[in-house]
Amino acid sequence: MRARTAISNLKPGPPSFEDLLSRVDHALRHLDDRIELNRNPLTRVDRVGAVARSCYGSSVYPRAVALRDVIDASVQAVLSELEGDLGLREVREFLVLYRSGATVTTASRSLGVSREHCSRTVKKKALVLVAEKFIQLTTRRRPAV
């Protein structure tokens, strides 16, 4: 029997912010894999479902494609907001690399920081920013994408 990931072990009630960070991380790592992305609980967010119905109703895994679009929009919005912010330059550069498929190890080498610092500090800040933007985009009245 295949081991289940933390993504599939849902606790009752609303997810904690740490759960949200884990789900955003999972989505970022699997943006180009609809099957894996479709397993992410964020596909069940109401706004993601609305985007799926309105834009991708005839697609295979429409919620996965919609989640990819909303996560991409969240990342792009964060990158735009961080433009010129010297205090978060490292976070912005990490996010560009991570979104393009780089591992934390590869990103840390590119940034010139230790893997541990990149994983514990830089990645965490990037995930918090993307998660906050995801919440903003999925809770406003207009369509998210």
C-alpha cells in the first residue's frame, strides 16, 4: 500500500495557517502536474471551483488547472509587490527560482546562502506571502483570475 502524504491527511475543521503553508508549498512544487495538483485540498476552495467552472469546465481536472492559475496569480502579485523591496530581495529571487521548478538546494546555491537558511527562513517567508495573497484572491468578490 502506498504511503499517504500529509496533504491527504485532513483534520476536521478549518485548516491551520501551517496547513495552508504546506498546501501552498505542495501546489508550487506540482504546478505542472495536474494529477498531483488535483490531490491538493486547495482545489476545493470555493473561488477555485468557480474559476474551474467558468474557465475550465471541459478540461481534465478543471480544479487543478484553476488552482494553478490562482497560485500563479498569487505568485505574480507577490513578485510585483516585492519589486524594489531590498529587504525581501532574497525572498523574491527565491520565489522566482522555486516557481520555475528549482529545489531549495539549487535556490540556496543561486542566492549564496546555506540550504538550512534558505529552507527555514527564505522559503518560509515566500510561502507566507504567497499564502496571504492566495487568501486575498480567493476571498474577494470578483473572480480570482
